[in-house]
Amino acid sequence: MTSSSLNHQQARRREAMGVLGHSVTADIAGYLDALAVPSHEQLRQPENGLVMLRGRIGGDGAPFNLGEATVSRAAIRLASGEVGFGYTLGRDGVKAHLIALCDALIQTVEFSDAVETKVLTPLRARVVADSKRKAAETAATKVDFYTLVRGEG
Amino acid sequence: MYVAVKGGERAIENAHRLLAHERRGDRDVPEVSLAQISNQLGLAVDRVMTEGSLYDRELAALAIKQARGDMIEAIFLLRAFRATLPRFGSSEPVDTSQMQVRRRVSSTFKDMPGGQVLGPTFDYTHRLLDPVLTGESSPEQPAVVTGAEPGIMPRVTDILGRDGLIEASPAEDPEKPVGDLTRDALSFPADRDLRLQNLARADEGFLLSLGYSSQRGYGRNHPFAGEIRLGEVEVEFMAEDVGFAVPLGSITLTECQMVNQFKGSDTEAPCFTRGYGLAFGQSERKVMSMALVDRTLRARELGEDIKAPAQDEEFVMSHSDNVQATGFVEHLKLPHYVDFQSELGLLRKLRKEFADANETPVALQEAAE
């Protein structure tokens, strides 16, 4: 399913998962502390497994299997019924659980805005800052060519 | 034939204890941490992840530490670990055109959109040992260009492709499952998806030598490094329970597009051909070698004579895996006592026949017994 075919809420959840996936577990947990997280149960205990990573021949052609990556996943259900999922590279079950928790909270009327302002906004700022720092370091290594003009005579 | 031999338990146990002691080294020297290995020996970690075929920096660092820096042993450990986990599925194919580029160079075009970006490279270093690193080094902070936006750059092959100067990548056939050599035994001829999977996890040294051989004339190859890029790409996984492709985070990849000499026919205008390399982490030598060998292995498809080892897919794919290779080579040190006894018996018989036929004593025969 491509991102264009997602409904509004799915698109929001997906964007949030992207931010959370790029964030450090302790940061997610720290920002979530500001919320009065409602009671919830674990639908799927955090579980580690593998995902086969695929590339494309020539970068844009038919897919091929490049190699696997470790992935942790979890699912939770809020007492109010919303189900949240967490998937993340690595073997950090706590992180998968926290992503699942945020995913469920986003789907509620009560917590949706709070997750956005108190968790996702500061995390997103960190992710963007990190990306900009890398871009700034990289840009400094861009080659500026100049042509030496051969002297006449 | 190997024979079960009992009686070595104590020796094995003590040998492993001694190994752990040697691994630790001088106990007055601080023990190396996984974070230190991951951060400061990052390219070793990248190689172990690539050839271990498992993207997990911490596990690769652990494998390197446990293997005392023996890379093939570390790769073996990572492969073995992989077998202990269930597979959730396959990712959506990563899109390297959307890579957040940290390095991107081309030997074919000086000026191209996005430019030549050197990034963290050994290129242009003088290869002189740096005495500063014998102690604690405190390198300068990297230079920055403030306000630079994350670099999404078009691939050089896409630029060439617009004018039809280079062949298009093979199109995806939704009906055809993607080959997976971890699930199905290899058979030949092998399609390019399987070949690339094999090359991606192949021993870097083996591919380097084969690629080099093709440059020296053993196999048709006239390449230019069209583009090498390093950076982070997003990974997505179609999670059925969630109902859409979930982002898993990003991974570091190196990609190489080799541009090679032409193909053409009565009906098709000549165009450049290409070879492709892709690997985990910063693995530039690996992806360049991989792209060279990917191209030589396309000899059959492109109607070229198969004369050199680098063009022989059965030869290349059957010998590229260093875990398989080391298994077979190193098994020679396991007890072969019965095998050897039978060969010894046969040899004595042959020597006796030889001696009887020539009526000359075999002087060393008795000594050998």
C-alpha cells in the first residue's frame, strides 16, 4: 500500500511511526512521562525477529534480497479499545512497546493532540536537527571545481 | 569419514577457557566495549553485517569481540545467530534515489545535479601512519555549511537513462517471486536477483580478486564508476496486522553503479550496459567489486563468450561464501583417523607391489611402521 492510498489517520500514524523509529528509546519514554497514559494491555509481547531487506537491481529495477535485519515488534490495546502497533529495526522490545503505545494513543480523541505536542513535536525536532547536522557536515565536503586556465605563449 | 571420538571433553573445556583468557588479553588493559567497536571500528562492523547478511550493529560488534577480530569467524557467528530468529517477512524494496546522501562521487561526470560530495573517505589521504592516533586523539569537529538541506540526489544512471544512453534496469515482474538462497538450494543457471543476493553476502576479498581479474582482461569489462553513494535510506515493511507499510527506521547503505561498454543489435541502438552493487554500511570496495562481478556474470544474458572465472556463475556463486568455504577448508583439521588409516593401508600395499616388481627393498617401509 502506498502512502497516497492511506486515509488521514493512517497517514498520521505512519508519520508518527517514522519519527518514533528514528528516536532513542529513553527520549520516547521521557516525553511519554508527561502524559497520564491510560491503562492498556499487551496484545503481543515484544518479540524479536527478522525482516529480509530488499533492494532493486540497478537501484530502480526488479527487487532482490539484500540481507536481513533484526526487527522488534509489539502490539497493545487500550482499555478504551484502540489497538496500537510498534515495529522497529533492532532488538529493543521496550522501544517497540512504546511505539505501539503512541500508535494507540494517536487513535484516541482524548490523547491524540497531547501525543502530537508533548511527544512527537519534540522528537521530530531532534530528528530534523540530526538530519540537518549531517547535511551540514556533508555539504562541507562538496567539491567546488575550478578550471586552471593554461597560460598562452 | 569422521568418527566419533570420546575422551577430549576436559581438553576442550580447558581450551575454551584458555581462549576466553586470551581473548581478554592483559587484564590491566581496559576491556573493549561493544560501543567502542561499533563506533571506532565501524567499517569492520559494516563488513561483518554485510557478509553475515544481518543488519544489526550491536550484534556484529559482539561477534567481532567474541571472534577476537577474526572477521570470518565473526561473520559465521552472525549467520548462526540469524538462524535462531523467526522471519516476519520482507521489506518493501528500498529506494536509493531517496537516500540521505553522505557521500556521492562519479568518475563519469564532473558536474551533475547534487555535485561530487566526498563525505568521510580514505581517498586522498596520504596513507602515512598517523602517530597522533597512538595516543588519545581529539580530532577537530567537522566543518559545516550551515543551512544545507538533506541531500536527495538523482542517480547518475537515471540521468544517462533519460537519453537512452544506458540500458534500463530489468523491470519487476509481479508474478515472479523474488529468489531467496536462504530458503531454496542454488541451481544453475541462476537469475540476476539470486546472483545479487549471493554477491551481496559474498567474501569481499574473493569479489575484489574476481573484479580485479576482469579488469586485467579475464572477462569482458570496460567499466567506469558511474556513481558511488553512501547514506541512509528508509525501510518500510508491509505489516498485515497494521494494514499499511510501516516505517522501521533507516539503514546505512553503499551503492555502486558501474557503467560498462556497449551492447546493441540490428534493432536496438547501442547503449552502455551496467553492473550493480549494494551493501550494508560503508562498504565501498565491496560494492565496486560486486558491481564488476555482477556485470561479468551477465555474459550469458548479453551474448558474450564465457571464458574467464569471473564470468562463470556456477564457479563464482559456489565459492563466494566465506562461511561455506571456511567450513570445508577448516573441516580438514577434524579427526580423519579412519580415512587416513585406509589410505595408509592402500599406500603400503602399492609400495609392496612396487617393491616386488622391482625387487628392490623399500628402505623406509619398516621405519614408517
